[in-house]
Amino acid sequence: MRRPYVIASIGLAVVLFLVISALLARAFSVGDAEDAAITDLVKAEASGDTAGVISLISRCQTNPACRARAATLTATLHHPGAVSIAEINPSSSFSVTSTLGTARVAWLAGSSLPRTQCVRVRHAGNVLTGFTVQLLTVSRRIVTDAECPERF
């Protein structure tokens, strides 16, 4: 009689372990999604792709001020050459629920000097339903060693 309970307990423990592992993997992967979104954004800026920048920022298409800022950023930050990311400081540490924060990215294009910007990021969702990463706004270029401003 005890043997079936032991086997059932072990099976339940294995299933529980797999479920928890899958949920943690989902929570950890949101940081990679944020890095990818920010990288796509700075690549669009460096290539002068205003439409690309607008498409990557949440609700920018319907916001005239955001579209104007995107045009200014692409004109200012446009530089030929391959884009490489020097550093990304994420918008938040590990979380299992929605978060709102500011990421800081330092990047280079071709032989340019490093360019540093701040990006307001929302991780919407949770580990059960999944996360989406939304870029809300991007700052102008800031001094390389400066902290991100409260408002931009």
C-alpha cells in the first residue's frame, strides 16, 4: 500500500519541479526580451530609421510629440556602421509581476564615440500569463557617466 503513495509523491514532486522551472524561466527571459527591444531601438536610431523608432515605442504612432522626438533622435544619432552595445543596465531586477522602470544603454555605431540614453520600460504581465516588454519613451543622448534623469 505504501509503494503507490511513494511513487505518486515522487511523480507529483517531479511535475511540481517542472512547473516551477518553467515559470522561473519565463520570468528570467523577460530581461533578454528587454535587451533585444532596446537593441532594436538603438539600431533604428543609428540607421536614421524614424519610422522604425516610432514603431518600437508604445503608442508613439498616435502621439505627435513622440513622433517629433523620434525624428529628432534619428537625425541627431544617425551614424553609419555596425551598432554594438557597450552596456545595458536593465529597468528592473527579477520580478514575477508587472514592473515599470528605466533602463540605461550605452552604444556605439561604427567608429563613433559611445552614446548613452535612457529608456522607460514596462514589463506587462506575470509568470503565469507571460510578459510583454513595452518601450514607453527614450531620452536624448546623455553624458556617458550620467545617471538617468527622473523625467525625459
